[in-house]
Amino acid sequence: PPQTPVRAAMNTIQQLMVILNSANDSPSNSLISYFNNCTVNPVENILQRIEHLSYVFRTRFAEAVGQACVEIGVQRYKLGVRLYYRVMESMLKSEEKRLSVHNFSKLLNNSAFHTSLLACAVEVVMATYGRSAFECGGSSSETDLTFPWILYVFDLKAFDFYKVIESFIKVESSLSKAMIKHLERCEHQIMECLAWKSDSPFFDLLKQSKDREGQIEQPEPTST
Amino acid sequence: SQGYHFGLEEDEGVSELFDCD
């Protein structure tokens, strides 16, 4: 049959469903093992964060599309959590192989890492369903729930979100070409605009870098 | 994959990006 925009959207959703229907709502044994290997076990914080962001997401979603659609938001978030666990496990396996270490205590106790990873997973789900979520919400121009909406919902810095995108794409081999393009567009939006907002942690890093440079004798002035 | 330009070097990953190396 000929490919139509509707058929393409349905295929993408179906593809995501196939992956996530068999995925877990909770950490797998493999993930639990990574958590247990940590100097400080991160599992309680991870579960609390998911619970807290579930409430925040549900509230913001309902505000955007109407209280009648709140259950759609609950389902989207649930799929996002499944993808988050799935990608986290793949990332840790990849990092274990690359670094030859088993203790990821620092990474797994880093709140920005988890929030960014969960935001990226939820963004993939939201972008997969695209505008279908707005059908019961009325005005579409006021209810665009794709990126960067998730940054506002999770109170997340764009610069931190940026850090997980490439690794996410690298380890999640089932992402469609359209989804990779979407994440690439998110990257470009961050690089060109969002990372340069005045409260961006990017400026702290620039300052740190400049301070380090200042400590080392520089024979030549830094060029513009 | 799929035309995406990977920018991270072989010795870089999320651990380094989140300052956890």
C-alpha cells in the first residue's frame, strides 16, 4: 500500500509499541545489579524521582490539553519510563565495556543525568505520538507538547539534556530515522539558542575553562 | 546511524559529559 503521513505515523507508533510492550515498568535485574555495585545505592532516589516527575508531568499535561485527557499523559509517561530503563541499561553496558569499570556510583547518583535521560525518553514517546495527543485539546498552536516543552516540565537545563542525546541514539538501535532526525533537531535548537540563555550551566563551564587557562601561563593572548 | 553525525570521541561518553569519569 502507498505510504501516507497517517500510515507512516501509525507505523512509527507501532514500532515503539513493539519495543516497549515487552519492556519493564521497573528496573531489570541487570539494572539492579548496577545499582548494587554503586558505593551509594541510587535506587531509592531513582524511584522517588520517577514518582515525583510523574505527578509533575501529569499536572502539566492536563493543564496543556485539558483534564479530560489526563489518562493519555499518564500512559505517555509510563512508556517514557520503560524506555528510560531500557536505554539506561544499554548505556551502562556500553560504558562498562568502554571504561572497563563496574561501579557507576557517580553517574547513577547524578540527578541531572537521570532527569535528562528520562526527559529524552519521554520526548521520544511524545514525538512519536506527535500531534495526536492534541486532538481532544482544542487549539493546537497552544498545545505543542514536543521539545522544548519537556525542559519546562522537568525544570531541566537544555545543556544537560544535550549531553544524553548522542549516547541515547547510539545505544537505542530501534529508533526510526524520523526520530533520530527529531533528536538531531533538538540538538540544533539547543546549540543555536537554548544553551545560550543567561541561566545556562554552559557559562559556568566556560568560566571554569577560562579560570584553568588563567592558571596555566599563556604565552599568546586568546583569540576572539 | 541513519545519517546522524556522531561527535563524541572514542574516549568520551555520558560518564565524562556528566563529569563522572
